[in-house]
Amino acid sequence: KQEVTQIPAALSVPEGENLVLNCSFTDSAIYNLQWFRQDPGKGLTSLLLIQSSQREQTSGRLNASLDKSSGRSTLYIAASQPGDSATYLCAVTGANNLFFGTGTRLTVIP
Amino acid sequence: KAGVTQTPRYLIKTRGQQVTLSCSPISGHRSVSWYQQTPGQGLQFLFEYFSETQRNKGNFPGRFSGRQFSNSRSEMNVSTLELGDSALYLCASKTLAGADTQYFGPGTRLTVL
């Protein structure tokens, strides 16, 4: 069974810092990997989707990489802002199911 | 385009009752998936519907069921509610089944007393 782990579970950084969130998965037979953002009590917002054949995707200040062979993905956030504070979840798609990680709760301190 | 909508947003029920949650996907999306989110278990897949057929099912008891209508709207039903069913229930839609970006609704917060 696919297991997805995210480290760290929580992270606090001062505004303006660059940061990296990590995601690892046990089964490399995935179709794609997605990074989501979730604000407290709300649904999920898709940030980036990387197909299994791709190595990275970029959107604005966000850059996600995928190394399928090692079962790892990173989400890089440049020049963090207080509005980036949220829980970030990665999820891998395998056999049409999404398997979610446990999330990293990010706090950006003004 | 309007996003994924879920109704109701909040619900309070007592043990033993049943509940029906509704999800309207983005127009043109034919796949709807349901997820349960709890502090202890995180986000877990319940089931996926595509063209009115259940394509996949997670590891949940038979008390959890769903269906999809011809207009792609989906409902999820939980019978004989237990305290542990208290959770945020999220639905997500995508254009087709298979590997694609899923778009999530705001969720229904179910509290079982």
C-alpha cells in the first residue's frame, strides 16, 4: 500500500525566507504528484501537478520537483509571505486514487 | 466557471442517524471523488464515481455509500452514524477518470454527537 510522508510536520519561518517542504512516497508506480494548500477549515487548493514523466513544475514563487526513482518530491517556496501560512499537502495518484501525505503546517511570521 | 460546491457546509447529527451529503462538480467534469479528513487519520479516499458508476472504493465500511447522477452531481450517504464519523468530508472533481488535476470543494463539516 502506498504511504506518503511529509517532513517537517510544522515549520515557522520569518517573512522573506526561502523554504523547502519535503514529501516521500513508498511506491514509485505513480501517475502524478500534486501539491495542495489547505487553509484552516477549508477545502484544498491545487498548487502544482507534476506528471510522472516530468521532473519539475513552476508557478510563480513555487517550484516543485519530482524524483520518482527515489520516491521524493520537494516544494520550494521563494520569498515567503504571511499569506503563505497554511497546511501544505502532497498527494500521489496511483490506480486512480489519491494518497495524501500528513501535511506540513507552515507559519510565515511577519 | 463555478467551482465545486458542497452542501450543506455544516451538519450536526446524533449517533445512529444517517446523513446525506451533496457535491456538484465543475461543469464538464465527469469524475467525482469523496474524501474524509480527520485530525488523526488525515485525508483518506472514500470512493470515486465516473459516469454514474463507482470506479474505485477506499477502505471504509459499508455504512459509507455514494451515487452519481446523470448530471454528474454526487451524493454520499453515511448510515448508523458513529462518533468517529465526525470529520470534514471533501469532494473533488476532474474532467476524466485517471491522472488529472482534481479540484476540491470547501467540504462539509459533520459533527456526530
